Amino acid sequence: MSKKTSNKIIGRSLLAFAAILVFFAIVIGNLAKLQIFEFEKNQSEAIKQQTRDKTIAPMRGTIYDATGKVLAQSAPVETIIIAPIYFKDEPEVAQTIATGLSQLLDVPYETVMNKTKNTKSYYEVIKTNVEKETADKVRAFITQNELGNAVDFIDDTKRYYPYSTLAAQLIGFTGTDDYGLQGIEAYYEKYLKGVAGRKVTAKNGVGTEMPFIYGNYVDAQDGLDLHLTIDETIQSIVDKYLIQGVAENKAQKGGMALAMDPKTGAILAMSIVDTYDLNAPFTITNEEILKQLDELEGAERSQLLTNTLNGLWRNRIISDGYEPGSTFKILTMAMAIEEQVVSKNATFSCTGSMKVSNYDISCHKKGGHGTQTLSEILQNSCNPGFIQLGSKIGADNFYKYYTAFGLGSVTGIDLAGESSGIRHSLKTLQTDVSSLATASFGQTFKITPLQLVTAVSAVANGGYLMKPYVVASMSDESGNIVDVTEPTVIRQVISAETSEFMCKELEKVVTEGTGKNAYVMGYRIGGKTGTGEKIAENNGEVTSSFIGVAPADDPQIVLLVVLDEPKVDERTGGLTVAPIVQKMMAEILPYMGIEPVFTDEELTSSLVRVPNVVGKTIADAEASLRSAGLMSTLSGTGEVVTEQYPAYKARVPKSSKITLYTEEQPEYETVVVPNLSGYTAGEVNKKLGELGLNVKFVNAANDTSVTAVSQSPAYGETVKVGEVITVEFAKN
């Protein structure tokens, strides 16, 4: 072989060897790329192809009221999904799925069909929150059409609110993802939501799940249950009479009511009108708003819709400031007594107005009250009297107590969106005498209803400012209590002696002053009326209010009711709101187990003649009854009284309830007279009151040894609601 031929062979061999080296280098490089540099990515893809990973939704915690009634609860539902990758080459299957699911789930056909075209997807959501009955129909559809893994189900939960509108702004609601969006649902989200579980199963080559031995299951951890301080019964009573009061007084911007246990800070009821249905939080029912929405388009419509919903959802009791008006005089007087800047026997002069700086500030009584005692300026709600009292307190002390009562700062309640209000600075109070003058009777600054109730509770409970709260405790799925809210004293603002004095003075407002319409026979109720001008808005409108404290000698409830912009002739808190509080207290106090204690005058009070109110509007009828010292209850949905019981000219005890019928052909509610033998006067009053019956006491006394011995009508008789039962008592 020639040297030339040999070199040629060697060259070819080297070339072939080099090619082999390059080939193996490429193979090794690709292997390295797959096994090292892209290992995590490829591993993830392999796991995705070989396993199915499902999220197991936890059960959201239940929300209970103070007595154990369910206010918010989650129930099992399912999410329906499709996996287009399993039928990517089968257009007839896609057609069947789109047709069937669109009909069964009420989803547009085009929506389902478009999702079947995502042929690389294992997970396309068709509908969430599907009830079991509907989900079972889908299962039958899958079996009938042999769809295998093309359609699947994921366990989920849906939120329900059994009482619909009850305390809506307080409780709040969840979104479609079961995440809290408003109220307690949002504030306590991390406790309520729980922890999701997982179910990981292996799949074979055609995507079918393999036996459980190849799977892994991680249990979901359910959310914690919340036990509120809200009492459904008290809340319902407050709701009922607030709705009625807003309608009767034509309150253009609704109303608010807040009840608190003054000794602990626990919220017993929180009501706002207008409200909404927690089960349909995005639904607007106001006909006027719906009409406006129909007439708008685009951005204007969206803005009105957003503003309306936000207005319904907003908890105005904690977020919106208002000028409290004369209800604030409670705090002004407490400041003066605590600082001893005035004696309890001091007198004040009222000529009908008072000049402060360049302003003439009027009293509601044009001719003035003349010379008054300290008690009388509170009973008469005299502005000039409180201007003089504020001057004696002085700017520094006024500001000190204003802040000590928690005004100008948030209370720290366990709800989101709380406002601190708008207050005068110390410098303004020191340099502008008109600011101190108007602030002394509750004008030219803004506080929230929650701040006022918290501050007045401090006046009533011995002087302690309490931190308000709405969640009493939390428990796990087994019912074990895992957290308890202990009442928190923020500070002592006034002494026990000042508190006791103020409670007595507040009771006089109801028995002798502007709060007479809040009187409930057998109960010592204190309180203060308020009519706050909307000075900042400068529109001539007012907020009418009344804050009640009961029992005055041992306060267990502080109740504030506010009507926003009432459109009636007499807008004062004493005439518009005190009667609402009267109705609320008449039902709430017996429910709370607070026994009535009658004065001798109450037990022996003479009968009053029932006025004729047939043909009058509800508001006018109730005003006539109040003037006669009587209460009322409504039957029907009309606006004019068609009949009354007891009838015109009937003689009934003072404070009796007259049933007002508002239908042309009323349905009379009747009850059976109970056996009252052996009961005390307080027990008789409570028993008959629960049935809507009135009582005339004969020979009764505040003595537990004096009990009922006879009654008329007799035990077992059927009578109309409102009937007067005459009960005779004797010493046993």
C-alpha cells in the first residue's frame, strides 16, 4: 500500500472518529441539559403528566350570635371543570359537553365551547358553587355519555346567611372565592378561612386515576368559629323599630342604632337603615336607584352602581362622623361635676339666646327658660345653660376630658374602617370662645355613633372607658374554645360618685324633661335627646337622636338611635326618636331578664281615655297616643289607621299599648289569657307584656309577698291583642 493511500485512510478514520466524538458530545450535552440544567423543569412536567393534584377546600368557620344562633355558615358545593386535553381530537365530544353543561349549569353555550378549545389544558372551570342536586345531574350526564375524565368535580363550599339582612354591615360577606370582603368576614379572614388540603393521585397513560395506593391525601383544616356579642333577638327588636322609625319620620338618609353593654364594651346590636341582603350583596332593591341606573350608560352607570353598593356596605356607625347635638351634654355635665367647677345647686340664666363673640346662639325655647338649676338645664336641654357650663369648665379641661372619653381617636373595635372623627384643636378652643361654646352642646365637631356610645357608657358604668368588641370568643371544629375576648378598661375618666350622680340626672330627663317619650312603666330609664344641626353641610337638615341608659340605677344597656334628616314638622329627638327607644326598651329589657320595679304611682295610676286615631297617619296617631301617655303597636302595612284596639273612649292604664290596624279588613291577632295566680306585679306585667296585653293593677305593691289572686278576663279566655287584663293582688 502506498504511503499516499495510507494517509488517506488515516484521515478518513480521524474524521469518522471526530464525527463520533461530536455525536456523543451532543448526546451527552443534551443529557446534561435534561438531567442537570433543566432537571427541575422536566421533573415538574413529568409530575404534571403523571399525577393529578386537587385542592381540598377547608370549611369556613361558622359565625354565631351570643346565644348560639347561626348567623353565617358554609355548606358543601362543587366546582365543575373540564379537561380538554382528553378529547382534543374528538370534536363530537366537545360538542356534547358544551351542549349538556350549558343546559344543566345555565352557562352560555359559547362560553363552554370556547373552553373546550384549550386542548392543552387539564383544568377549565365551567361553574363554581354548584349545589349537590345539580352536580348529581352532571354526574348522570357524564355516565350516560361515557365522558370519563373529560368532566370532573372539585369539592368547595358556599357561604349562607340564614337571617339575610340582620346586622349586614357588621357581619359582611365573602366573594366568589370565599374570601371575606366586608365586616367581620373580612376582619377575621385569617381565622375563618382555614387551611386548604391536597389530594395528589397518579395517572396512567390515558389519564385515568390509578388506585389510592399511588396517591397522597392531606386533610384540610377548617376555619375557626366566631361567637359574637350580638344577640339576634335584641338585634331583631332594634331592626324592627328602627325601620319603622325611619319610615314614619321620613328620614331621607336612613338611621342607625347601636346597643352596648356599658360594663364590658360588648356590642349587643348594631343596625343601619338602608341595609342589604348578605346572600345577594351586589343586588340593589331601591327602585329610585334602579331607575337611575337604567337611564345611565358606561362610566356614569358604573360610578353610580359603585357608590350605591359602597354606601350600602359601609358601616356608618364606625366610619361616619356626625354632630351629636344635645346628647353630648351628658359628657359636658360629667366634666363639670368631675372637675368641681360648679356646685350641684348652681343656677343658670336663659333668656332665649346668648351672645358669644359675634354670634347669637339660640335656645330651642324662644322665650327662654329663665333661671334654672343644674338638673334643669339638662332636663330642658338648654343651650345657653350649657354655654355657661362650658365656660366654667374652660378650654384646657374640656379638651382633656374630650380626649379622655376617647373622642378624636379610634376606639379599637375589632372591625375595619373605623374613623377617629373631626375635633377642635386645643389652640382653637383656647383662642375661639365660640368654638368652646358650641362644642359644649355638641355642635361644630364630629364623632361616630360608636364613640358616643362608648363615652356615655363610661359615664354610666362607674367612670371606666371600655374597649368595644363584637367577637366574644373563637372555637375550633371540635367546639374547643381557643380564644376569649376579655373586657378591656382603657382608662378611668370620671369617678364612681360622678357616674352615680349623672345616672340620676339622666333618669330625670326621662321622668321630667325632654325625654319623657322614652319612659317605660316599671323601668328606670335615663337618657338624653339630641337634635344636631348639619352645620358643615349648611343645608338646614338635622340628625335627631336619643341615647338611653337602663336601668338607670344599674346600667346594663346603653342604646343610641339616630335618624338622619327626618322630614317631619317636629324634628327634635324627644318627639321623633325617644318613642322609638321606648318601644325598643319595652321589649329588650324584659328579654334581658331585667325585672320591672313599679313605683306606687305606677301601680295605682289612674286610667286614661284612649283618643280616636282612626283615619290618621301612623305618625299622627302615635303622636296623639303619646300625648295621652300611651304606647302603640302596628298591625298591617298601610299608612293610615283603619281601626284601633282598645277603641276610642276606652279607659286604660297609662303606658298601655294600643294596637293600630292599617288594613281595610284587618286580621285581628288573638291570644289566650294566661293564669296569673300567685305572680308578683312585676311578673304579671312581664307575662302579659310578652303576649301584647295590657294590665290594670288593683291593690298591687312593690312587695314579693303581694301576689295576684284574681283576674278579669279569666284564665283561658281568648282576647284581642291589646286587651286590658284587670289583676287584683293580696298579701299571701
